[in-house]
Amino acid sequence: MGDTPFITVEGPIGVGKTSLAKAISEQFHFALLKEIVDENPFLGKFYEDIDEWSFQTEMFFLCNRFKQLGDINTHYLSKNQSVVADYHIFKNLIFAQRTLKDEEYQKYYKIYQILTEDMPKPNVIIYLHASLDTLLKRIEMRGREIEKKISPLYLEQLSLDYDEAITSFEKMHPEIPVLRFNGDEMDFVKNQEDFNSIMEKLTLSLKQSSWTNTL
């Protein structure tokens, strides 16, 4: 981790990662890094036939996120410009473990380890989670055509995988604080008090570091 704040927002599909990352960016005047989703040419096919298109889909995401993280390190973090991202690259392993066959996953994991070895690590992770009903409602509200093909069973399992991965991440990286927020109880888009509560906890976490003067 560097001295320049790098915050990532994580959670399952539809939980509100991008909305919160944008709000944090505006609040703190941080650069905003958004993951590439709609540009993945395999994603639509993936939602229709996961077994057939999972490896191509996951490799596209991995390579693009690797390029994005390299770019923010070069253009922002190395120049003391703080960044908030609407993903953490470890999400690649969450999806890959669920969708790839064992042999494919072993190959994928080796590539992941090589690509991420020297990548910038976040100083704080915000983890958003919510029930399946809440996720489905928010996915329906934003109306992305490609997401209409998502199976509720897949989404439910993905949420469980995220919970397990975050817990494992906290044990492996105790130096990186993880702030958890329940999307069933909070609506930071429509409720200013909910947003303020998140900002207070985030600010406190940042103030416990060596870069309080950036806020």
C-alpha cells in the first residue's frame, strides 16, 4: 500500500458499487475508476451458457482490470492523486472459482498471480452486501438488457461466495480495513443520512492512517 489513498468498493452484482464509488469520488475529489462491464463481448453469451463461455469471459475481465490498475498507478497514485474504484481485482477469483472447471481454474489462477503481483493494493475496502430480493430489485431498476439473463440462483450463490471471500480476505490481509454495509438496511442513493453514515466511517478509517492531510 502507498501513502496516497486508494479505496475500492466491492459486493455482488446490483448492490450499488458504482453509485457509491461515484459519490465518494465527488465527496473527496478522488479520481474514479469504473470497471469495464458492457464492453466484454462474451458477457451476454456467458449469462446464456456459463459452462461454454466462462473462461473467455473471465480472461477478458482479468486482462482489462490488469490494464486499468496499471493505468491508475501510472496516472494517479504515482502522482499522489487519490483513487476510488468500484471493484477490487480479487473479485476475479470469486467469479472464476464458481464458473471455471478445475483444470481451467488452475491455469487461470497462475495467470492471475503473475498479473497481480505488483499491482497497487487498496488502503480501505468497502464491502456492500444485500439479500437476493434487494439485488434483483436494483438490477431490474437499472434496466441493463444484458443483466436480464442472470439466473437468481447464480446471483444468490454469488452473494454467498462474496461473503466467504471477504471473510477470507480479512484474515489474509489484516492490514487492510474492510468496512461492511448492509444494502437491505441502507439506501445511500436515496437517503442522505445513510450516505453520511458511510462517509463518517470511511473518514474515520482514513484518519487512522498516515494520509489524513489528503482529506
